[in-house]
Amino acid sequence: MDLETLSRSILLLARPGMLIVAAPVFGGGFAPPHVRVGLALLLALLLLPAVPVPAVASAAGLGLVVARELAIGFALAMGLRALLAGAELGGHLTSSQLMLSYGSVIDPQGGVRNTLIATLYGNLALLTFFAVNGHHALVRGVVASYVAEPIGLGGVDASLVAAVMRLLGVVFVFGLRLAAPLIVVMLVLELAVGLISRAAPAMNLMVVATPVKVVIGLVVVSAVVPLVPGATTRLVSLAGEIGLQLARAFR
């Protein structure tokens, strides 16, 4: 293989390869490396007939172009990452309200310790993403990115800041939406406990109220869980749009 063919292969693999590495499931800590490499090669082969790959004369130019391609692939994956991060944020807020933050399990997506409810919400959001064919939209986004940002040298646009702000907004809005019902119920319970403690100071409400809060909180969580797929579906298109906006900043 000559140098020109090798450089073209590297340029074609960089963007889909970073997308596979940065996206959940296939880019997770427990995903086998040969699966990730195979998926990146398959995606690059599918893109080969439709993507023009320019020749790069120098090694420095090749490095700059590869760095830009990696940044674009990472930006495309951030939309899905933000969606799952929002679901996990809702789980963390819920766990903190129920005093379940001390109990954690290994999250199969990131390979780190996470609360059980956060892992549950994140996996539900991920399954919903696949159920509504979000992965197809992600691949279409990669193809569209080559039209808007062809392989080559480029810079960083000022729209990057606005795109990052929108991305963080998705995380916090989604997380608060999932945790809001429990937060409201816990607030009402706290007010009720405070009023009862004022009316009957002799009662040891600190002992009695804690298990009552946990039971009522788990009932609220069981009511919120069926709503997670619907909330995820409404944000899938927005997350994909923000990912493309983030990628367009590297023009």
C-alpha cells in the first residue's frame, strides 16, 4: 500500500471511527475492541462511494485534517451522549431525593459506578433511541456531515459556544423533567411532615417519615418509568440536530 492510499484510508476512517468510539453501546467500556473496529470499517466502506477523499501532500497537513475529522465525529456522537446524560441526571436527582445515592452499581455503558435508578433511566433512553431508529438517523447525519463539512482543512466557528450551550440545556432539561414529579412529591411530603411535627412535637417523625418517603418515592418512580420512552422520543430529533450543529462549527 502506497502512502497516498494509506492517507486516504486514514481520512475516511477518522470520522466514523470517532463516532463509533464516542457513541454509547459500541463505544462503551465493555464493548469488544474488534467489534468497534469492525463497525468503523464497515461504516467507512459504506461511505466510500459517496465521499470524495482528497489527497494530502504532507504529514502535517494529514495530521490537521485527521484532527478535524475526529472533532466532527466526536461532535456527532455528543447528541446521543447528551440524551443519555440527561436521563442519568434525572436518575441521580431521583436517587438523591430517595437517599439511594450510596448504593451504586457498575454502569455497562461507561464502566463506572452509577446509581441504580440512573442506570435504569439511561438504559431505557438508549433502548428507546434504537426503537425509534435513532441509529439510522445518526448514520444519515454522518452522510450529511460530509456534504456540509467535506474532508479537508477548516477552522472552528463561533457557533460552537451556542451549540455547546444547547447541548448542556438538553441534559439539564431532560434530567429535570424526569426528576420533577418526585421532587414535587417529596416537597409536599416535607411540608406535611413539618406541619405534623409542629402540631405533635412528641412524635418521632424522623424515624417514621423516612421509610414512608422511600415507599412513596418508589411508587412515584414506578409511575415515571413508563414515561421515560415518550420523553426520550420527543428529544431524539433535537439531540441529533444539536449534534449536527456542533459538527458544523468545525468548518
